[in-house]
Amino acid sequence: MHIYGNVYWNTEPWIITLGKNVYITDGVKFITHDGGTLLYRDIIPDLELTKPIIVGDRVYIGNNVIILPGVTVGNNVVIGAGSVVTHDVPDNSVIAGVPAKIIKTSDEYLNKLQKESLHLGHLVGNDKDIALRKYYKYNGKAIEIN
């Protein structure tokens, strides 16, 4: 599992299952229960809606994604930034939106990535920064943000 930034695991993190090679970025929220039940507990005191979330293998979850109770995310899935995932996601999908919908297959996404790649993904840190500045012909003095 790879976590980049702050992730909200809700009050029942133990019912969230993550597969192998899952990337979770900043602002992601796993919502495991429906808090709206509180409105009706005066009528039905034991009212509760809590459901597990299951995330498969090889999944990338973009910034500020919200995954709602009971959702299962398949294998080889990309979830676009800002999406709200309200239903199960099939294998080999790229989804985005509010609510999230399939926008392409994983194969279509990979083909797009290959066509548009800067071929610098093997570089890290300062080496990558130097290569990007060269690629974009940037000669200014950037302020470093840490």
C-alpha cells in the first residue's frame, strides 16, 4: 500500500479491506457508515447502517475521492480525483465524477498514457526536477515548496 498525504479512515477502519499495490492520495475518505440514521433513532433506537469497503489489487485512488459504504472496487482500477464512488466498480475500469462513472477501460487509459508520456517516470527527486525543467525549457528560479 502506498499512501500520499492524509487519509480519512472513518470510525470503522477495520471493515476496510485493501488489496496489493493500492495507491491512496491526499484527502481520500472511506465512509463506512450512514450518519443519517441519527435522525431516526428516536423512532428506531437501534437503527444502524454500516457496511465494509473492499478495494482490489492495482488500484489508484486520486486526490479527494470519497468511497461510500458497501462499495467494492475491482482490480486494475483508476479512480479520478474528486470522485464520489457510490456503487461497485468493475475490474479494469477508469472512473471519475460525482457520482463516479466508467469513463474508459484500463487498456484505453494505458494507451493514452503511453502516447503522452514524457518518459521520465524512472527518475526521482532532483533528477526528475532537472529533467522536467529541461523538457519545459524552464530557466527561471523556482521557489522550492516543501
